[in-house]
Amino acid sequence: METNPYKPPAAGVADIAPVQPPVRPRGVNIALALIGAALLLKLLMQIWGLYQRDFHVGDPRSYGLGLAVGLGLFALYGLMCHQLAQGRSWPRVLLLLLTLAGFAATCYAIGAARKLGIVSELLLTPTFLLNQLLPMILNFAALHLLFFASGTWFRQQPN
């Protein structure tokens, strides 16, 4: 009966344990906290600016566009943080591009203020320091941690 053609084939079953992803490095955790702090700071400064104007926005169409762009960027940063925490590498490049665009806009604002002769008034306002300069510095510190301190962790992750 060993040559029974109706006998189902027998195969060994391999019990493969799921592969545990590598532990997220401390530098990535700190970078995520810095990005979140920059985002929270910008959000609080926007709310503070609205509070100073008694939540009067003037033309609702122009404010609606700014609100839509702001909410879109907030959602994009949230998605980037989630993907960074999962070990994806593309959000690092997108964060670099957004931070460099913010740096260029800040340089342009300083140049325009210099042309008008109000550089000292612009650089010393809390709105400029807390809404533009400090979040940009936090993002640059996060980029340093993501590219240089934890770059090998992102190369080890499956894409």
C-alpha cells in the first residue's frame, strides 16, 4: 500500500517565526519629538495670532485658502511622522525639501525687511521668532538626527 496513488502528499510544515523589526533608535524618537514640537509651536502661534485679532479674519475667502493650506500641511507632517516612525525613508527627503523651502521663505522675508529698513523690528518680534525661526531650527536638528545619527536604521528597513 506504499504506492497508493490516492494518498495525499505529505509535506513537512515549517513554523516560521515572524521577523521582529529592529528597535527604533533613540535619535529617531528625538527627531519625531522635535518635529512634533515644531508643529505644535506653529499651531499655537497661529491660534495666538487669531486670539490677538479677536478671531476676526477679514475676508473669509482668503482666510479659507490659508486655513486649507495650513490644515493640509498639518496633515502632511502628521503622515510624515507616522511614516518615519515606521522606518520609511521617503519622509526624510520630503522634510528636507519642506525645511529648505521654509528657510528660503525666511531668507526672503529678512531680505524684504532689510530693504524696508525694519530688520531689527522683524527679528525681535515673538511672532517671527516663535512661528518662523524656532520651528525651522527644530526641523534642521531633526533632519540632522534622521540623516546622520540614524541613517543606517532607515537603510535596514524593508520598503
